[in-house]
Amino acid sequence: MSKEYVTVIGLEVHAELNTQSKIYCSCKNSFGAEVNTQCCPVCMGMPGTLPTLNEQVVASAVKMGYALNCTINPVSKQDRKNYFYPDLPKAYQISQFDIPLCENGYVDIWVDGKEKRIGVTRIHIEEDAGKLIHDNSFAGSLVDFNRCGVPLIEIVSEPDLRSSKEAKAYLDTIKSIVQYIDVSDAKMQEGSIRCDINVSVMEKGSDTFGTRVEMKNVNTFSGAVRAIEYEAARQIAILEQGGTIEQETRRWDDQKGQNFLLRSKEDAHDYRYFPEPDLQTIVLEESYLSQIKDSIPELPNKKFVRYLTDYDLPEDDASLLVASVEKSTFFETMVAFGDVKPKSISNWILGDISRIMNETGKALADLEIDAKGLDALLLMIDENKISNSAGKTVFEEMLKTKASPEEIVKEKGLLQISNSDAL
């Protein structure tokens, strides 16, 4: 390779909102139902039907906007994005074009021990399309319309990411934020969070971006890392051979580990956007916006930095704790007692407790751990009254019997003798 190149990455993250009903009709918004059982004339695009905007969708998008430090547009509208695809029965998608609900924000991510700020261009609301079903047992394709009209927020980043590692950190941060503010369950296995990736390369030292290529169908964050690295290498190889990069959309195939041309990249005019005539302008009062802003809890990226500074936790520990709302909440409950070192608490949550959660498939709440009882157990270990291995035995017994650690230690004769004269 005769030149050095820099990879430039922008991400479009689509998160399905966890509202009870769909965005423009009263159909249930849930995953896994029998095909075509959660649809109606509105979300199937039957002639003469009229959409009605779900207010909770707007509230969730605004909440995410504040979480990502965006400016909220108090007056916005919805637009028709026109394109034909078999799983889009109306032949247009209701989205937002020039006046999104949220714009000009940012999020701070942590990579290699340093904080980096990533710009957020916009967050807008839109409806999801249906799902094509392909199978060897029948010819052609079938369409499941259950997902039509499922509410989405699309979070568009600035092209501020410079490596697959930074992209992964950004995606992890976005995922944890939507879970912390409870607007999406972000279950990747159900497709409720997914992304499109824009990649270009430029010579090191240049300030002119190269031609970008968009990749669709990226459904896992590990797949996003592989897709970015593959596409950057593909573009560099073309440039090194004297070729030029074409603006196009490509489909990522994670099993094959490569992407394939779908079509030349569209620009906005190709979609023939125009204001949605069947929906009214969205007008948000200041009191309504203030109420949403005040409801946002401490966010995971802020919590991560606090765990490093206030509790002196290693980066890996802090990252794993804040990645789970229930683990971080339990950790802070334990720390508030003030009896045991934060690192000891972290070790138990990320060690034995996480192991039992994985083995049983239960959530932390389902284990019904008595936080005060665990605090007493860890204090006994710290004071060398019982050994660490005995502590594990006591903990397992606590989960089974709900007895106190003191009772179990006494009953099983696990108290350590530390007095040298007695020994």
C-alpha cells in the first residue's frame, strides 16, 4: 500500500419504540405474533384510510433528543418518502424530511481510555415497513405486514467516527441510552435496534471526504465492525489500483463476510419527499417539553465516568455495570450502605451473580437477592470471618433458603479461626 488512509464513518441507527400500539393506528406493537395478525386497513395502506399519530411516539423521540443534547423543534411536520418495495403497501413511508423533531446534538463515547464527542445530526420519527419471508418450501416471497407501522426513531450521526472500534462504542452507548430512558427494549435478536452504515476513506492528512458507500442489513454490532472493516479495505483496494469509488448502496451479508451491490445510492430528490397531507403539524408546548426533559435519569455514559472517578473502578468493570440498568442500580444500592468497598461489590455482581443469571436465564430481579443480606456476607468476607470460597457457598444457600448469611455460617460451621493462639 503506497498511501495511508483514514476511514470516515457515519451511522444511522433505527430503534423500534416500545409503545403499546403502532405509530398511526391502534394495532398492537409487539414481536413474535402469528404472521399478519397484528395489522389493519391503516397499516396495510388500504385506500381511504387515515393515519392518527401516536402521542407517545413523539414523547419518546423528544426524550431521546434531550438525552443526546439535541435542539427540539417545537413545530415540526411529517413527510411522505416515496419508494416502491413489496413490503411497503402504501408505496411510501411516513417519515420526517426537512424539519425533524430533534437536531444538532451530540453524545460522548469512551474509547481507549479517552472520551470523544460524536455529533448527532438529527433524530426523527417514522414507520417501519413489513417483512419479506423467503423459504425453500415455497416459490417466490411472502409478506408479513405485522411490522408495518411499528414506530421507529432514526438517529443519524455526523461522520465523526474514524474506526470500527469507535463505531462499536457509539452503538453500545446509543443502545444503553435507549434502554436507560425506557423508549426501546433494543433487543437485537428481534431486530428492534439495527443500523445502516456510511463508509468512505480519504488520504491521511486530507480534509476532503471520499465518496461514501451505504451498507444496509446490519443487524448486530459485531457485524457492524466486520462490515466497516471490509468496506474500508474494499475502497482502499480500488483506490490503490487507480479506480474511483461509486456512490452506491450495498447489502452486507454477515455469513459470507462481504457486501454486494444493491443499487446506485439515492439522493433526497429520488424519494420525492412532500409534506404528509393526512397528518397535522406537530406543535409542542414548552411545559410539555420541560416535563419530558425533567424525566430523564442519569445516562449510562455519564454514569460510566462517575464510576471511574468516584468509585475508582477499572474501565471494564464500569462498562459492564452501566451496560445493564438493573446491575448498575443494584450496585449503587449496595454502595449506599457504605460497608463494603465498591470494587468488592462489583466483583460479586460481575462474577457470581452474573454467572447464576446466565446459568438460570433469570433477570437480576427474579433472583430476589436481599441486598442488605449480601452486604453482610461481603462484610464477613472482608473482615476474614469466612473465606471467599465459603462465601460462595453461603450465597448459593441464601438464594435457595432466603436465610441470613449469619444463620447459614453458624449452621454450617463456616466461621474462620484467625486467632493464632486458638489455632
